[in-house]
Amino acid sequence: MAKALDPHAAIVTEAAGPDEGGTLRTADGRPLKQALVRSSRRARRRAFLLVLPLLLFILITFVVPIGQMLQRSVKNDGFSANMPSLSAWFHENPRGTEPDDAAWAALAEDLQAAAKARTIGVVGTRINYDMPGTRSLFTSAGRKARSGVEPPYKEAILEMDQKWGDPKLWSVMREASSPYTSNFYLAAVDRTRDEQGDIVSAPAQQQIYVKLFMRTFWLSLVITFMTFLLGFPIAHLLATLPMRRSNLLMILVLLPFWTSLLVRTTAWMVLLQQQGVVNDVLVWLGVIGNNQRLQMIFNQTGTIIAMTHILLPFMILPLYSVMRTINPSYVRAARSLGATSWTAFRRIYFPQTLPGLGAGALLVFILAVGYYITPALVGGSSGQLISNMIAMHMTQTLNWSMAAALAALLLAGVLVLYWVYDRLVGIDNLKLG
Amino acid sequence: MALPTYASPLEKIWHYAYLVICAAIFFFLIAPIVVVIPLSFNAEPYFTFTDKMLSFDPDGYSLRWYDSLLTFGMARPDAPRDLSWWADAWHNAKWVNAAKSSIIIGVFSTLIATVLGTLAALGLSRPEMPWRRAIMAILISPMIVPIIITATGMFFFYSNPCEPLSWLGLNPECGRLAGTYLGVILAHATLGIPFVIITVTATLIGFDQSLNRAAASLGANPRTTFFRITMPLILPGVISGALFAFVTSFDEVVAVLFIAGPDQQTIPRQMWNGIREQISPAILAVATLLVIFSIALLTTVELLRRRSERLRGLTPR
Amino acid sequence: MRTRLILTTALCGLGLAAQAQNQEVNVVSWGGAYEKSQVQAYNMPFAEKTGIKVNMMAADNPATPLKAQVEAGNVTGDVFDIEVSDAIRLCDEGALVEIDPATLPPAPDGTPAEQDFIPGALRECAVANIFWGTPIAFDTTKFSGEKPSTAADFFDTAKFPGKRGLPKNPKRTLYLALIADGVAPDQIYEALGTPEGVDRAFAKLDTIKKDVVWWEAGAQPVQLLADGEVVMTTGYNGRFFDAMVGEGKPFEIIWDGQYMDMDMFAIPKGSPNPEAALEYLKFATSTEQLANQAKYIAYGPSRKSSAALVGLYEDGKTEMGPHMPTNEEHMKTAVMDDPEFWADHGAELTERFNSWLAAN
């Protein structure tokens, strides 16, 4: 922008010239420096005021809700709120204290109260998160306690079920007696706490999340690479064709981009089913027999194919806009200096496309890592990503703290990538067709 | 891209192979979208081409799935098709109601996103905007943060929007936004905002600020300047942004699944149920209509983009 | 902060304003042919009689949205159609309204509701409407020679090649694996209560894991079978009936080792239309309506007085009796749902099941 057209320029031209002290003054006699500061402050404020309504809107409808949700990953008062006496006992007595008579009395009292208030199921559910198989312990004890528990409490409760004497159970209840816990994060990386409260690996048959994070990461990499493989030639073709023809072909890229995600996913379901179009064509061509139809959907293959298709435009568009700006004379110069076309491409052309490639790859990867709809519909059980596990904990097992912990880890990963993207590419350079 | 005259035979072969590869990739991009169109006219409830369809027998084709879009959910679908039949369809047909919900939600969320987003884009493109990068990053983030995380957060917040106030020691009682049109509209506005910001700021990059100053120096007040000078120039970008926001809302299903109630049964939600339950070709009929809709939108956006480039003197060589 | 407060309050006010509604009741059920039968047998006559509009919504398992809605303090449904074990569990967690059986309508001959319902069909917080089973069904066109006839055949992919459909939950998969492995139907829960029994079930499932297509919504197994994606699948008997008799699909049902359960109507605490909800529940579980539903789908009514009224399918010629899961022949090797067992072990087995699924 030209200096003379700066908003402050008007003030300068109106300035009354240097006074005795040598400071420049404006027409109304204020020191110029001060006037400039004020004017620029006003301009800043005006610009900020334009953005403020939206910023508040996003903060309220987006940032606060996510923060509120993440809070659940460390907070769960299912036990502490409904078993107040026992929780109080845990706070008064340090770890390692054998449960004494007061503890058993508190347990009996809380069990009775929770059974009456119909919150015993909630308590059981909370403990069951940390120690599977204990939910029933609480609900059945609650059912028995409703008719009253007589002292001596320890014997009475142990008679209901010997499991009440398990030190692991008491250790877990101690953990849960505080509404705040890091256990959900531990569980999200397949760790758990033993009787002493030390962190150990979860039993092999319950390890799942690390595997899913790895799978999400790996599948996203594969999908990113596939979009590169398919997107690069297309972007190159579009960038080297004359504008008129490339605009026409560009529509073929933009149409999928504008088409409903659900429509595209449905289309792939129709195409890839065992009795679907692709299998029909392959059978008709004689490539495979009618009873050897390929399983291309409800597994990882389905997820990869459909997501590559859906994310391809996000790779093509940034690549295209970078390739458009590459001057063809460099390649020609390389050729004239004796490079083969492969060398010219590898040494001259390809390095110049790297900014577009980086932008596209990062964007595709970021979007792929958090994908939900497509894997849910075409992924079967082997093509599910971490988002699907979050959704499952949200809507099926209702272990919301677990969902929040997994979401926090996923969000942290995405934000790091987003930061890298902003550093390398700049959010301003995000383009949509 | 013409082949240079000095190309060797091998390069010529490679060149044609390259064109074939490109054609195949274009086919991969377009085929899935195109294939649903003929299949939606299938007379049979299958998702593949029947022999009759392949031999272009008119019996193999029918409009029954389009018809079922109207009759599904109607109280008396078999009644004679007079005025009361159409009234029945208008009030009771599930897909018709879904379209109504989608349009209401889409229009209002687009309005919010476009107004707030355009204002913010104007501020963001001023050179004196403070903390520009950080604020931009926050405003774009709804597009980057995985939708399942956003929807989960909204699920809790919209169930009890006053809960965050309890952090400040306040405890006001207020209703809920989940299960209301307003809730879904706000959610969709949030998701549409990044698209408005991106398209409008892109338009403003080529915007010559001296035009505004020229208007001001000729005595126009800021309002007049905005409506007579800035607005007409950035309008194509604003409309594209609005269309993007509308499409985002029109296609959004995850947030709807988490926060909508029985009344906000949108088209994508109806489709989602349909796909998970029974993908009858009725889904393909909807898909076809949506493809036609997106072609129309794409055409509009392309025309707008060219107009905008011409207005800003950016016409490509 | 002030602006934000005002803004939030204003938004909330608008949200509340949108709440005011006409008389209506939101019923959450299982979708597909089952939902259709409920619309025909309950909703339409109910709307006609009371003028209350019934909105029907489908869920894969209505108990999950119910719990989610109650816990989030965001209840949108009024009546939920849920399984017995979920009804007991949710009642334990204080999510459901208690229902006094004395308020339910008596049988036409005056027998009070408490005696008219089959034992177990009335619970503290829920009232059963139907008995249903999940037997195995197969596509007869896919087996030219010998046809499968037992639960063990379902696991025998060497003898009967092809994909299998199973529900994506432990409840209706583990027991079937044990039955196929030779455990007697009446010893299933005993076996599943021990780690060895659970290991045995998973080991049996491992033998067909790569051939299984997992379904979640009730309409999916029928669709999978009709599309040829699987050759054999378990699924809800009423939906198979609908496909076989209603649409003439070439399916056959194997009743060996069917899993039987009840569906119950329950009302969550804090529902938007509690009075209309109770009205609907009473109406739908009356003798006549329950018998009426059997006209549209092959599920057994939960009232003794309704059983006598069950006659022909809506086509007017198919006798419903032989298609009912409660038919004596079909009950021989049936496994009845044990709500206590699942209330106790459901979460634990679900966790193990999911981890097993995710492992390749």
C-alpha cells in the first residue's frame, strides 16, 4: 500500500509545521506524534469492534461448549456426590488405612440412602468404569440395603457379597471419592491403576484406544498419500491447460466438493456393495466369478476409498493455485540445458509445488483425523476411527467422561497440526475453489 | 498443454498415458455422483443396474422412488390426488417436512453467519486490526475442529446454556436450546462462519482501500461509503460465502443428531436414518435431487467468482 | 461479561418460547416394520380417540437416547420402547417415572391389569407390550443342497459358506456362540458368569469373526439378507416375518436357540408431555391394542387376554400363531433374557466385546 494513501497522511498534510520546540503539530495544535497514536488507536478499535460480535458469538457457541465438555474428562462426581459419608471418610483417612468400623458404617448409610434416592445405579456405573464387573455389586447391595442394614456393618455387608472386602475395590472407591480424577485420561491411553494406586497397563483384552489412535493416524496418512497420488496429476493438468478449458475441467473437481457428504457416501455404498455396481461390472468382465465378489465395504478399504474421494478436492485446490504461479520457462530452461523430462520435473518443477503440496496434505490430514460420518457408514468394524469411538461413548455406553478424555487427546493433536498449518501456510491462504 | 516439438517418442507415450491417467481420476471423481442418478429411476428396489435398465427397456425405469418421497409418512397416500392429497403431503410427508426444516434452519443460520462473518471479515482485512492472526485462527477453528468434538460440546452446552455461568458463581435458571430450532440454527451458524470469513476476506484482499478514502474525501459518510462503494464490490464474495454457509447447514448431520429434537428432522438426518436402516432407492432419489441442487449452486458461485474478479480488475489473462 | 449475560438470557428466552407446543406425544421406538405396526395399532387409533398427535422417532436402541436425555437434563421423548434389562437398570438410576399398575385398564372381562399381564411384564417403572425373539434366518436360494437347521450350523462356515450377520452387541452374540458350542440353553447365564465361559464364547466367535457383517439397527439384518450381503443372519422375528410373508422374500427361520425378550413402554423423568405420555402408555397396553398389533407383526402380546384375540395377519389368510416366538415349538431351545444378569454384567461384557471387535 502506498505511503501517501495512509489514513494518517491527511493529518500530516494538515499539520501546522514545526513549532519552536521542534515538535510537529497538527492543525489544531496537538503534537503530531500524539495525534497519530490516537488516530491509530481509534482505527484499531474500530477494526476490532467490527470483529467483536463474531468473536463473542464463536466464544459462546463454540469455545465455551468445548471447554465445558473437556471439563468432564477430569470431573465425574457420580460417586462423590451420591456417597457423601464414605467420601468424607476417605478424605479424613490417608491412603493405606484399613477400612475401620466408621468406614463400614458410612458405606452402609450411603448404600441405603443411594438406594432410596435411586442413585445407586449411578454410583455403580462410576466405580464400574475403573473396575469392570462391580456395577452389580452396588445395585444388588442397594436392593438389599433398602430394607435396612443392621450393625455390625462390616459382617452384614460382607455377607451380601464377599467382593466388598476386595482391597482393589476400596482403592477404586478412594479414587472416586474426589470428583476430579485423571483416570479417564489413563484409560484413554490403555492404562489403569492397581491396588496401590500406581499406573499400570490395562489387561490385554481391554486395550483398545492406543490401537485406535494408531489406526486413525495410519489411515489418515494413507488417505493423505492417496489424495496426493490422485490429486497431483489433476492439479498439474488443470494448471497447464489454457484457462478456458481448465475452468471447465475444474467444475469436475468442484462438483463433488459441493455435493452433500451423505450423497457421496451413499454413492460409494451403492457402488462397493457385494451386489453393487463395481462388483457387477467385475463379474460381467469376467475378472472375478459370481461367488468371489470382493468385500470392498464395511472394512478399511471402504473407509479409504470413500474418504480419498471426499477429501481429494482439498488436495487439488491448493496444489492447483500454487502450480498456476509456476513459470514454465524454468522447466524449459532445464530441458535446454540437457535435463531429461524426468530430471526437469524432479529437480525443477516438483520442488516449486511443495508449498501447495504441504498445504493440501496438512489440510487433508487434519480433516481425515477427525472424520466421523463416512467411517461410521462404510467402515464396518475394522474401518472405524477414533471419532467413532468418541461417538460410541457419547451415545451408547454413555461414559461421557471417557468420551471427553478421548476428545481432548484428539483435539490436542488437531490443534498442534492446525498451529503447524498456520505457521507454514497461514490460515489466510485457505481457499475454497 | 501441448507437447513440445522436441519431445522424444517415449515422452509422447508418457504424455498420452498421463492424459489417460487424468481421465481415469476425473472418472473416479465424478462417477460416484453420476451413477446415483440413473439408479434412482430403477423400477426395482435394487442398487444396481437391472438387465431391463441396461437394455433401455422403459419398464426397467420408473418414478416410483420420487413418488415415495411424497407419500412416505402421509396419512392417506392412496387417496385420489386432489387438493387435499397435496395438503396431506405438505403437512405429513416426512421428506417434505424434512425439506421444510432444512430450509428454515439453513436460511436463518446463513443470515447470522453472513452478517457476523462479513462484518468480521471487514475488520480483519483492515491493516490496523490487532491480534489479527490469533483471532483469525479462532474464527476459522469450527472448520478444523473435528465435528464430533464440536457436536459433543454443543450437546452439553445446549442442554443447559447457563451452566458455564456457574463458574462465575451465578446460578440463573434458563431453559434449553437443545431440541429447538434456535439451537440448531445457532450451531449451524457457528459451523458456517469459517466459510464466510474465508470467501469474504479473499474478496477483500484485492479490494483497493483508496476507493473508500476517495468516497470519504468526496464527502460521503462511512455508511454511504459502505453501502455505495464497499458493498457492491464485495457482494459477490459475500454471496458465495453465504452459499457456502447454506450448503454447510444443508448438509450437516452430526450436530443435528446430537442437539436436534423431534421437530428438527432435517434432510440429512432423514437420510442418515434411511442409510442406516434400509437404503431403498428412495435415498438415491433424494441424492439425485441434492446433486441437481449442488450443480445449481456451483454454477451460481462460479458466475459470481468471475463477476467479482472482473469488478476488481483481476480478470485472468 | 454483562453483554454476554444479557445475550445468553435472551437466547434462553427464545429457546423457551419455542417450547410451547400443542398437545402431542413423542414416542421413541425401534424403526422399520416394528414402528409401522405400532403406528397402525397404537398411534392412529390413539390420535383418533384423543386428538393428541403422536410423533414417532426411531433409534437403534431407544434406551440410549433416553439415558442420554435424562442425564443431560434435556428430555425430548415422552414414551420410550425399551428392553426389560434396560428398564430395570434405568429405574435403578432414577431415570424413569414409576407406574402404578392399578391405573392400567383392566381386561375386557374385568380382570385387573396386575393379573392380566404375563408374569414379569409389569415392572416398577415400565409396562411390557410384546414378546419378541431373535432367531436365525437364511436365504433359501443360497443353499442348494442341505439347508442349515441349528445354531451350530450358523457357525459352520465350511459346511454352509457365506457371510453371517450378527448384532454389534454382546447380549445376542455370546449366548449364541455358547449354544453352538454345545451349552444347554438353561445353562447359558451360569456359563457367562464365569471367565472361562466368556472366553469360550469369544473363542467360538473367533472362528467366524472374519465372515461376520455386524448390524446395529433392527432393519439392517433383513436388508443385508435381501441384498445378498449375508446368507444367514440373526434378527428380530417380526421383521423376518414381514419380509417373508409381507414381501414374499425367500427366507426361512431357524428357531433353534432364539433369544427372547420383552419390549416395554417407559416414561422418563422430566418428559415434555408427561400426561399425554401416560395416556398413550395406558392406551397402547390395553387388551385390544396389544391384540391389534399382532395383526401387523409377529410378536406375542404381553396380556393373557390379548392372546385369545390374536388371529390372522392383515392379509387375511396367514395364521399368526405359528410365526409367534411364543409358539410352544419355538420355546423349546429358546434363551429367555435375564435382566438381572445383564444389569450386572452388561457394561463389562460390552467393554470386552468392543475391544475384541477392534482387534484385528
